[in-house]
Amino acid sequence: MELNEEALLGLGLKFPKPKPKEKKKYQGLKKTPLKSHYEPIPTEVKKAVLEEKGSFCFLGQCEVCGGLAECTVNDDFHHKPKRSHGGQNIVAHLYPGKRLCHEYYETHPLEEKELFKRIEAAGFKVVWRIDGKQVNRV
């Protein structure tokens, strides 16, 4: 005699219903914390940059705003060379820029290179190398 579900049910045996599997909640992407060595640019350094290099956006050479926008200590300051390439929070490595202009040059490296060539041609010193190493000029 074969045992099947109908035969067992006829004997009065009951089978427990299987429990539905629990759905795992989506955890999202794993977030990596920001680098702990990030240091905001001190206000005193920003003021020194504005006094020494002027307050026009990217020293008047910005193509996004035409270089006529006035920058304050509350605006963004661009590092050249970049922090990841050894740039520091010193006057020689910082250039004032408006938020929109700074974001544009951060995402368009070829235009950034041309910008800093114009800044250099205008008579400002641009640091391209640190400790004898060539910084990526793209």
C-alpha cells in the first residue's frame, strides 16, 4: 500500500503547513565612512587667499561665471594640486571659486587643466608638482 497525502488524511492525520520564508529587508548599499583625515579649510587661510590672490572666481579666469563673481570665505576653495595628490590647506595650493564653478571644474578635468594654464599665463604661480613628483595634469 502506497502512502500518499490523501490516504493519510483519510486516517485523520494532519500535516503542518510549511511556514512562509521570511523576506529579508533590503539593507541598501554598504556605506563606507568618509575619510577621517578630512579637515575643513581654516577661515584664516581662506582670508589670506582672498587677500593675496583676490576675490574673483578662479582669479578672474573662470569660464562658468565669467570670472566676475566675488568670492567670500563662505564659498568653495579649489585645491591645486588636489588633496589626494598632496595638496594642502596653504595659500599656494588654494584658489577661490563659487560652488557651481568649483563643482564644474572638479567633474571636468580637461577644462580644469586649461583653467590653470590660463591662471599661470595671467602671472599667478600654479603648483603642478609636489616633492619633485609630477601631479596628474590629465
